[in-house]
Amino acid sequence: MATSKDESSFYTNSLTSIGYMEKRNAFEIEFDEDAEVNITDIDFSMLFTQEEIDEKQQYLKVYNERLDERERRKKFIIDHNLTDLKHISQENSKYDPVELEIVHSVNPVASYVPKSRFDRLKSGLIEEYNLMKMIEELKIIEKSGCETVESTELYAKRVKGG
């Protein structure tokens, strides 16, 4: 499916605005970008004591952990499609304000579970909210004295003004 010029430029501009370079699969500014600073001057020599070598190896270990975290975060962003601002906007437009608040409140959980499981959690919470809303509406209808489907439909028409 071909995309229009406007859609294509929006997509490119949204990626650029967040600093993601798709063809390189890299961000303009990486997480913990100064991780390399601590190891830039490390060198090894046969003249170093074992203690000095151990210290330098510790620096390298910390550096590798920081790189692993950088990669984990990048993978999370890519896996959750967080570089596609248009997609995010379209997803958010599906929800009413309360549902959107629910989605935003559970977003921090996303980094701890696989995307499919997070999506199920999100949809389950929204479904629970909608069921609770429906139950409240049915309680109001019941309090109004409606006992049949017909009387409920008449009540709904009166409430909606039709």
C-alpha cells in the first residue's frame, strides 16, 4: 500500500523529532550517552599490577552493563513501536478520556512484561472500566423503575432526549 506524500513526511518528521534514525536503527542521542567517558583512556600494559588490571576490568564490566541497558531500552522502544508518533496518536484517539487515563496509568508496567501481555492487561482494564460503567448505568435504570426491555428502551430514549 503506497502512502501519500503528507503521510510519508509526517512519519519521517516524527522519527526525526524524536531523534531516531531508522536506517541506522539508532538514536541521535543514545541513553546514557556518556557511558564511554570512563573507558576512553583505559589501556593495558604488562607493567600494571593485578590490582590495576582488576580495576580496569571493573570499569569495562560497568561499561558493558551500561551498554546492555542502552540496548534493552532501545529494544523496548522499537518493540513497543514508540518511534511511530502517528500510530501512537491513532491508538490514543480510540479511547475516551477515562480510558486514556487508564492506559497512561499502566504504561510504566510496559517495561516489565512482554508487549502482548501488556496489551492484554491494557484491554482487560479498559474492558473492566466499561463493564463497571455499564453496571452503574443499569443500576440507575433499575432505580428508575424499569423492569422490562421495552421500558428500559423508553427510559434510554427519554434520557438521551429522543
